[in-house]
Amino acid sequence: MTRTTYYTATTLDGFLADPDDSLAWLMRQDLDEHGPQNYAEFIARIGALVMGSTTYEWVLAHLAETGEPWYYPQPTWVMTSRELPVLAGADVRFAHGDVTEVHEHLRAAADGKDVWVVGGGDLAGQFADAGLLDEVIVSIAPVVLGAGRPLLPRRMDLRLAETARNGAFVTARYEVDGPLKEDRPTLGG
Ligand SMILES: NC(=O)c1ccc[n+]([C@@H]2O[C@H](COP(=O)([O-])OP(=O)(O)OC[C@H]3O[C@@H](n4cnc5c(N)ncnc54)[C@H](OP(=O)(O)O)[C@@H]3O)[C@@H](O)[C@H]2O)c1
């Protein structure tokens, strides 16, 4: 069955990126690419991706800087209200609005494999709000930033399923439980 997973790196204080979208603090960390929660094993289970436009524009800028080609063979949806460029050979589709309909397309394209919510945090929150987020997998870098792009700006309960260490990172996998228990309506008012 297709699972929808938010897989990302974060600072210890819960930021995906600097306020100016820099990931310099992340790129310099020690990481074992064969270690726990490694990217190669994760991407092998993924059939479709979705990301917000800030993340997409970061990827485009990074590829332009390094000269690498588009690196996701899977169909990729970008959530945006704007018109954005697409690199040659990239299977990129644009969508906006309610993520429920987009999720139907993602699941169909994934064809039994899993869906990766790449980020950012509010987009992962939109899937969680719709009850469509199953899992959160984070690699926690030994960095605090004090400000930046938030990991998951919602009130939610999660269940810790796995932990490990990979290089400088604490890795953790959580199953999504749902809205914070304190926020859920109680029977009988
Ligand atoms: N640490 C990591 O491993 C990691 C992972 C992922 C991302 N990142 C970084 O974290 C930062 C995330 O940026 P962010 O928080 O701004 O999030 P984002 O999700 O990448 O981009 C947010 C933008 O996406 C568009 N969008 C989102 N949902 C939409 C919807 N339902 N309909 C239409 N448009 C929608 C909106 O822009 P428009 O409508 O104006 O286009 C919105 O401002 C980026 O710098 C990224 O590179 C880091």
C-alpha cells in the first residue's frame, strides 16, 4: 500500500533552511551514505514526489550552480501559484490549491510505491491536515539556527518508530498519529 512520507533533514531546533533558504549548514555535515535512513534506500521505494516552489527553486539554483542534470526520475509535482521553468528531461507537473486532489495523482503515478513529500514544512502540514501524511523521517543535524524555514508548523502527535545515528545526525522515523490529542474534540463535549 502506498505510504506518504515526509523525509527531510532538520536542525535540532526544527528548521529546514536558513531564513534566506541556505542549506550550507547541512551540506557540510558528516554523513554515511550507506548508513541508517540513507537516501539511496529511501528513494528506491519512492514512485512520485511533491514539493513546494521554494524547494523547487532551490533545487533549480543548485543544479545550475553544479551543472548537474535533473536528478529525480520519478514524476514530480510542484505546488505553486506561479509559472516556473522546467529543465530538459524533467518530469515536472505543476499544481495549486487543495492537496487532496494532487494526492490522488501522486498515488496513481506512484503505482504501488510510496509518495515523498520533499518539503517545505507547511506543505507537509497541508498533507497532514488532510489526513494524508503517514510518516515523518528526519535526520537531525547538530546545528541550531534560531530562525528559518520551519520543519512542520502544525500541532500533531507522532509515534516514535525507529532511531539511529548516521555520522553527525540523529535519525528518527515517526508514524503520524493525528492532530495533537489536546486539540481533538472529546466525546460528550
Ligand atoms: N533540510 C532539508 O532537507 C530540506 C528539505 C526540503 C526543503 N528544504 C528547504 O526548506 C525551504 C522550504 O521553503 P518553504 O518553507 O518556503 O516551503 P516550500 O513548500 O518549498 O515553498 C512554499 C511555497 O510553495 C507554494 N505552495 C505551497 N503550497 C501550495 C499550494 N497548496 N498551492 C499553491 N502553491 C503552494 C507557495 O508559493 P507560490 O505559490 O508563490 O509559488 C509557497 O509560498 C527551502 O529553502 C528548501 O530548499 C530543506
